[in-house]
Amino acid sequence: MEQIKTVFLLTLLTVLFVFIGYSFGGSNGMLIAFLLAGGMNFYAYYYSDKQVLKHYNATPIEDSSHPVYRITQKLVQKANLPMPKVYLIPDHTPNAFATGRNHENAAVAVTMGLYEMLNEEELEGVIAHELSHIKHYDILIGTIAAVFAGAIAMIANMMQFGAMFGGNNRQGAHPIVMIIMAIILPLAASIIQMTVSRSREYMADEGAARMTKNPAGLQSALAKLENYARRGHEIHNATEQTAHMFIVNPFSGKKTSFGDFFRTHPTTEDRIARLEELKYEIQ
């Protein structure tokens, strides 16, 4: 089922790219966009995880005695998963994400701030959450969405620039149409991120609670992370295109005119409440 969702997402993004290419440059633009989308599909599937890790300057943890590595190793045995690569991000804002295309090529990355702020029980809850994403193949869809959302935002800027300075074009769209599309495309990028689905966060929370048999650890961790994020602290180099990958939105402290409409995550309060309900099921 997850493979079908991935193919659907890639197809949808390819069609969108071809449409953009036609609007921007007619038949030639459509061909260029199709070739570009094909290359991006290949790159996103095989290399997008490495790009995201490099963007956040993540370095691998190879010391098996390191608490993050040790906790991950313990949890993968419970979850019956291969050991992912474990990374540390040199940033004092607490957060974490998982990436990779499948169980055998996965990675868990935590910030230095997460490691410094959380106790072992809370750290276990966060890592279990990320491993749950890996188990359900959420990471592939999330990472691909991040790559394409960034590309769409970039193309929107190019179209706006071209409309202002390139004039009308027999093969392409009218400059006014291009400006309208330049406004709409970033919204499309946000919608793509939301198709990654807020429900996946609930599923990963539940998976973590069942994996650790301790919903309270993740509840406490989420509360700490949300409180920190709401003070306006952001991860260095954080982007809107990769925000949905983190366990807590790194831009929680920002107020938007659209309120919760374009949220990439459920509210932390709702997540904590659902975990509270699980306590009665998990003994």
C-alpha cells in the first residue's frame, strides 16, 4: 500500500511539473519539465535522504556506547527492524527526524539540543516515534515531498521573475497568468506536504507508545519540545519544505494568517491527549 502511495505521489508531481513546463515554455518547456521531473524522481528516491542530512550538517554516531545509538539499537530489536544509521545534528534546538527510502536504507537524526534536554525515557519515546515512521515507510514519502516542495517553490520564483522581465511569449503563458501561478504554486507545495498526512504523526506516536510500552515518555518529550519551539527558537537552516519531517514543527513559534489550515503536524495537545488514552490499553 505504501509503495502505491509513493508511485501516486511521484506521478502527481511529474504531471504538475509538466504542466508548469508547458505554461512556462510551451511544448519545449513541457519536454524539458518532463525530463527534469524524471531526473528528480530518480534523485529523490535514491539520494534525497543524503541531501536532507547534509543540509542540516548531520554527522554519523558510530560509538555504540553513545546513548542515542544504544537506545536505537535496543528499540530496533523490539520493532524487528534493521539498525538504521544514527546521526547527530550540531544544533541546540531540540528536534529529530527520520529519513531514507526503505528499512534497509534508513537514518534517524537527532539534534544536540534533543540529546541535552531530554532524559533517557523521553529520548526513548522520540527515537521510537522515528522508528515507527521507518517501519511504516513514512520516511520515503516525506523526504520525496520535501525535495519536490523545494523545487516547486524555486520554480515559482523563476516564473515570477520571468513574468516581470521576460514579457509575453507565443509558446508560453501570458505574464499575468505566470504571476498568478507563481502565487499559487507555493500553496501547492504546502498542500503536497500536507498529503504526507497529519494522521501519520498520530500513527507514529501510537507506534512509539506500543514499542516502548511507555506513552508517558513520549508525552513528556513532546511537551518539552513544543514549549521550546513556541519561544521562537528555530533549527539553523530549517526550511518550510522539510518542516513536516521533524517530530515537532520547527516553526511552531511563528504565527500565520491561515491559522492551523496549513499545519504540517497535529497540535501537540491533541497528540498528548491521544497518548493519554493509550495508557489504558498498554500495560
